[in-house]
Amino acid sequence: MGSLESKIAVVTGASRGIGRAIAQKLALEGAKVVLCARDGDKLGDVVREIQKAGGEAGACALDLSLETAPAELVAAAMERYGAIDIVVNNAGATKRGDFLTLTEEDWSDGFALKFYATVRLTRAAWPYLKASGGSVLNIIGVGGRTPGVEFAIGGSVNAALLSLTKVLADLGIQDGVQVNAISPGMIRTDRFQKTLSKFAEANRVDLEAAEHLLIQKANTTRIGEPEDIAQLAAFILSPAGRLLQGSLIDMDGGQTKTL
């Protein structure tokens, strides 16, 4: 039996990258997983991968930036399994760019998908998490502590999510709900590969050299893999990680130098 046997988990942004890896790992540990993202075809691929490995999963294709979508996701999970034990808020990517070039729409989109979707999904799921003594895990990002000049939106959204995690953790003590956050550093996702390609082009080097330069520049151990984050997520959400409450964990190979 896995550490999450018979638990019901909802994972957003689960069609690729970190969300995909977390969904697969939770299923491997015995959880029944409801995967959510915009791309139904990619979600279907992940569901089939989980099922092929012997796990149980279902897909719910929704745009969580829409106000009603998080409640729809909770309703779908409850209809399918009758309970919710785990919510992993992972969905959301924000636009990079110089502050003066970012539009009102860019800011609205950034907060709608990553911040407000987390607020709305957690709020909708909270009664069921309270009933099950469940857990919330927010996947945020190191830019919440150390935002850069091109990360105005992402840094602001992530900082807000760090604060929200502490607020929810305090409420969770009262209601019996575990709430924590992981802030990944540079992780080998599709988005990172695009960033790496631009960095390589700007520095006139190949991708291997560009990766080495990025590691040197950040003074970090290596580029992380989605599975690294998934392993930590599974521990936090397991009985062994239950003492963690309100923890904001940087998993970044030492990239974050601030307290």
C-alpha cells in the first residue's frame, strides 16, 4: 500500500510539467486523482499513463481563470469520488516582461489563473477538506521571495500566494486542514526550455553551455526535474509530513539566498 492509499486528490495544471509529475506520483502512492487543466487531450494522455501504471485518475478540462470553474472542479471531484482529501494548486503561468510594457490584461490574467484560482478552488474545497482532515499544497515559485526585473507579475502573484498560504495554515489549525507550499526554482519544464533557448540565443552558445551558464549565474546545484517537486509533494501530503503546517519550502538547489 502507498502512503496515500484511498485518498482523493485534485491537482491543477496537471497536463504537463510539475503538475503532471505530482499527479503521477500521488497516483503511484495510491491516491485517486482528479486532474485539471485547459487542454483536455493532454490531460487524457496523463490519465492513460496513470492507468497504465495501475493507478486511478480522471480528467476535468477547465479554464480555472474563469470565476465559476474552480467550483465546477470541486463538484466534479465530489460527484466522481464523494470526497476530497488533497488539493494541489499548481495551475498558472504569468507573463514576463519589463514593468512598463505589461498591460492591464497581462496583470489581470496573471492574477486570475494563479492567485484567484487558488483562492476560489481552496474556498470551494474547504468544507470537504475540513470533513476529511485533508491537505492543501500550493506550488508557488522562488520569485515570490526574490523577484527580478522581468518578473513583476510573477513575483507579485507568488508573494501574495506565500502570504495566503500562511493565512490558510492558521485557519487550518482550527479546522484540521494541513496547508503548505513548495516554491520550485529552475525546473526542467516546457517553459524552462523556452527560457533556456532565449538565453542561449542571447549569449550565442548552445543549449548545454547555456544551462551551465544559468547554473553558474544562479549559483545553484543543478536544474531541477518535475519529479523532484513531486517527491517532496508526496512526502508533505503523506502521514509522515503531517507536522508541516504553514511551511514555505524552497526547492531550488540553493538558488534563493534570502531569509
